[in-house]
Amino acid sequence: MSEHTYPPRRRKKQRSPLKGLVFFMALLLAGLIVIAAMMGGNGSDQLPSYVGTVGAPEETTQETTIPTEPPIVKEATFTLSATGDILIHAPVFKSCAVSGGGYNFDPIFTYFKDYVSKADYAIGNLETTLAGSNNGYKYNGYPRFNCPDEVVDGVKNAGFDMLLTANNHAYDTSTTGLNRTVKVVREKGLDNLGTKADKNEPNFFVVERGGIKLGLACYTYETNQSADKKAPNGLPMKTADAPLMNTFDYGNLDLLYKEVQESKAQMDDQGVNAMILFIHWGNEYQTKQNSRQSEIAQKLCDLGVDVIIGGHPHVVQPVDLLTSTTDENHKTVCLYSMGNAVSNQRIKNMNLKTGHTEDGVLFSVTFARYTDGTVILESADLLPTWVHLSKHPETGKDAYMILPLDDQVEDWQATLPLSDSALKKAKESYDRTTKIVGAGMTKVNDYLTQRQADTEVAIGVTNN
């Protein structure tokens, strides 16, 4: 058998033990990296985020709640009501005399007080003085009015909060009546406006309800005999008395405008939301305002007055909505005259035989405040009234009563002391008043309704 020769076997190269260890450690590290990546992908937070260098660490998203503003809603309203001349002729206060002494004026307001009391703040025009009967004056009606103090009790018991004391009869009993009227009204718990106890008192009054601040001012016209003397009703005022009454001179209206502007600036500093100005002006017994009233009203609108409420003509005059000539966005509601609340100006006693002197109104304006601080004039309302004169069922004396002619009441005879003939007169009174004010009231409330809607959209009011 022949011998085969095989190629010689190669000898294996011997591996270094150190190199093997390095290789093993590299494999181990690679494994750890893979495990860390897998665990990180599963959202594990058991390993530090810096383990491994492939890609950025995954961010954790947290839910956050964005704070929301509370909804804007109407939070308060303020209704201010005013009525016309409480003109206390002698027959009126004599009808209120009580057997045994004293006076009781409450019956005048028996059927009116529920409407007055609905207001947050109610105002009447006191067209008389309260000089008392032991200061050299006696109780008297026209032409120099001086009434028993108890009239203020009657007004207060009816729900009134304030009396306007600046009018053409406010100086009928000179210094005594001027000062004592303010004193009595305040002591009996009512506010007064237009005359002052001290010349340093402001020319205006601020009243607040529900966070709504209203600034009130009151002026009466002068009938001056000379340029340097105030003379309401042609009665020159003493030098010390003149600063105690807010008056204006038709011959120097710039002074009125200056005082109103100054008062409004002070009101603004006090955070007042709206200004209401009461003014004694115009021609008696004219059922339409004269050109001077229109001129003054427009200027007051331009000065930023929000509501003008007039008196003195003893008849109701129109309502209008004025637009400022300096700011087209500012408008003023103006009632030129409220007429008589109560008086003895009966048809039979007057040259004016139309009955308008027996008519009056309760004029109300309502302001609204929203939770963002916005305040607007929301609405205006007018309740016609009629002075009813009949015999008191118990005493047989004349009884003067202010009757509310509420068109929401179907049967006036069911709620008011009206005979068939008196009912006819009441309806005639209602028709007279609505004929004068109807168009103006529609114009005013159409505007206010639209303005309120626009305002609520603009400020984002939520109506649930």
C-alpha cells in the first residue's frame, strides 16, 4: 500500500486573553443600550433619560386648565321716579285740616303711594315754603305760598325720598322760609335739592343704589329786576341768601352752563354713572316747550347731562330724545314738564278750560349695571296722573287725591274712587297726557331698547 502524503495542517493562532475580555464587555454594553432603548420606548421612567444616545428623550405632555372669565350678566338696576308740582293752594291744605288741630296730607297720596314706593328713589317738587305760622307769616296759598309742615309727613308716608326745593316760589317767605324749608325737610328724614342750609354745600346730590351712582342737580329761573340781584318770582334775594338757591338767568345762560359743567366734573370725580338735572322753566299753561327751553335742553345735552326733567308750566309738556352736537353717541332724555301732582288749578278756576292743569305724571328712568361695570339707561316709563276732587265720605269736606291712570288696570272703578262722571274725566285726562307724550316716549324707548341690545352684544352679556 503506497503512502499518501497529506498537506501539512495549519497551526491555529493563539488569541490574547485581554482582547477577549474587551470584546465581552463591548457585547454587554451593547445589550444594555438595546434594553434601555426598548424600555424608554415603552414609557418606562425606571432608567435615567440619559441612558443611550440615540434620539432625543421623549417629552411627557401634561393637561393644563385655562382659567375662564365669569360670564357678564346684569347684576343690578336703579329706578328713579319723579312727579310734578306739589302746589299747595289754600283750599288744598285746608282740606287736610284735622279736627282738634293739625293737618293730615296722607289722603292726597292714598292711591298714588303704591306706585311711588315701587321706585328705588322717588322725588317730588315742593312748590311752597315751610316758614311755620309763628314767624311773622301765616299759612297761605297763591301768590305767596306757605304750607303746614305736615305736608312733608304726607310726602314721606307716600314713599318719596327727596323734595325739590328750588322753584319760583322758594323765596315767597324770604329768608325764614328759605332756611326753614330745608331744615324741616331734612329733620323729617327726606333729602332736598336746589336749596341749601350752607353756601359751602355742593350744588348737587349723589345717590347710589345697587352700585349705580346718579348725580342730581336742580335749578329754577330768576325774574330779575336788576343784573346784580337774584329775584325768583320777582323777589330780590338778600346777599347772604342768594348762594343758597340754584337759579339761572335767561339773560346770562353761560353762567348756568358753567355751573352745570363744574358740577358734572365733580360728579365724575366721585364715580357718578349718570347726571339728572331738574329744571324749573318755560311758560305757564303752554303744552309745548318754548324755544328757550329747547335751546337750554340742547346745550345741557352737549354738556353731557343724561336726563332732563322739567317743571313750572303746571301742564304736561312733551318728551324728546336729544342728540349731542359735540358727541353723536351721547343722547339725552328730556321731559319738558311734569305738570301738577296736586293743586287747586281746577278747570272751573282757570282761564285755560282744557283740563290740562289737572294732569300730571310719574316719570321713571331705570339704569342697569353689568358685572363688568358697564352702566346704561335701560328704560323710561311714564304714568299719567289726575287730580281728583270730591267730597270726603266722612267729613263732607273737599278731598284732593292724586289718581294713577294705569293702562295696565282694566277697570279703574274697581281700584279707584270714581263715579261714572269722574271716570269719564279720568279717561279724558289720560288721553290729554298720552297725546302730548306718546310719540316722544315711543322714540325714547325704541332707542333705549336697541341701545341695550347693542351694548349687551358688545360687552358679551350671557343671557341664560
